[in-house]
Amino acid sequence: MSRTPLRFATGLAAAMLLTGAGQVLAQTPQAPTNAEARAAIARTDPLSRSVFWAGEAQANPADPVAGVNLAQALREMGRYEQAAAAAQEVLLSQPDNVEAMLEVGRAHIARGQAFYGIAALERARDLAPQDWRPLSLLGVAYQQVDRKDDARAAWNAALILSPDNPAVLANVAMTYLTAGDTASAEVLLRRAAAQPGATLQVRQNLAMVLGLQGKTAEAEQILRRDLPPEVARKNLDWIREQNGGDRASVGGRTWDSLQ
């Protein structure tokens, strides 16, 4: 079968996304795809997932799985306001959907407006008291709005539920880093990086903290193991730039932007 119709359909769906998460162009409704297709799409890039889940949400606007996954894909593409809107759409029909609440919080945190996600995250925390994720995200949100004591309390509660959780440890470590306490940040990031669930981001943050303390050889070893040569070189140049300047300004430029 020719691939041309598939490319056309994908382009049309992408055009639909550009109109906004809550606005859908009129066209013939389609039946939702099967579980196998949904599992396969999870392994694709954010744009492909956003197109797929937009179609699923259009086929069944009350499908919470489609709405939450659409929000996640949009967030990963940097379309934070649309991601928040997609997650809010889910909450209109399922007001107690914890996954949608988490996506609301993540989207607002990502766009630098964490205040607007706090209510949803607190609601998620109350609905799922044994889930560490709302607490971890609340810590980030509280930190962003300068509620530092609340942030630390939320992270401590998350660590009670999920001891040695690398994501939570890394979040706490970054608060030490932005306060200029690189030694404390290193201790937590080493602990986080040693966990089986540690992500690339955790290891890269450890490399950054090591580099900022002059432990460039170890930082370079981590960077070159995890990143392509040109990206590793770029990050090493950034570390050297920071070491030659004002360490207190480190928090002004995000490590994410380099990677």
C-alpha cells in the first residue's frame, strides 16, 4: 500500500494540533485503536505521539488515557500551555484522575508558572497518599514559588514513601546547588546516581556538580560515557566557563538547555 495517504493523514493531524489542544477540526470520527497500537506508539518520538493521541482524543474525548498521553507528548515538545489544557480537559470528565493532575502540575512547572499547578498536585497528593510522585512534583513547585520549607517537607515525605528515589534525591540536590552548596549536592547526586532507576539526567547533574568543584576528570568521564562527543565537549566547555566565572550564577543557565 502506498505511504502517501499516511503522510497526508499525519500532516493533517499535525495541523489540527497547531489549533490548540482543546480545539478539534471537524472530520469523521474514528474508532480508537487497539492496545497493541497504543503500546507501539509509546516507543516513538513526542511529535508522533502527539499526533496519535490527538486522533485518539478526537475519536473519544472522554478517553482519559488519550488525554493524559496527549498532554505528556505536548509537554515534551515544549508546548506547555497546550499540555496543561489537554490535561485539564481530562479533569472535566474525570475530576479525580490523578495522572491528569500530575500532568497539569508538570506542564505549569515546565513553563515556569508552578503556582498554577499546585492545587492540582495537592489534590493528587490527597487522593493518592501512598504515591511519591505528587509529593516530588510538589517539592519542585513549592521551590519554584519560594516556599522552600514546604518543598523540603514534600521531598522528605516522598523519600519516606520511596527511599533513595533518584528523582527526589536529585531534586533536593539541585536546591543545594542553586544555593551554592555544591558539596551537599554532590553527596545526594552520588547517592541518586547509584540507584538502579537513575536516569541520564541524574548522572549529567552529578557531572555538572563535580565539574563545578574542579573535579573535571571525573565529570568528563561521566559526560563522555553518556553523551555524543560534540555534546560532551559542549558541556565541558560550559563547566570550564563557570569555573572561570561567578559560581553563584550557576542557577541562571539550565543544564537542560545545554543537552
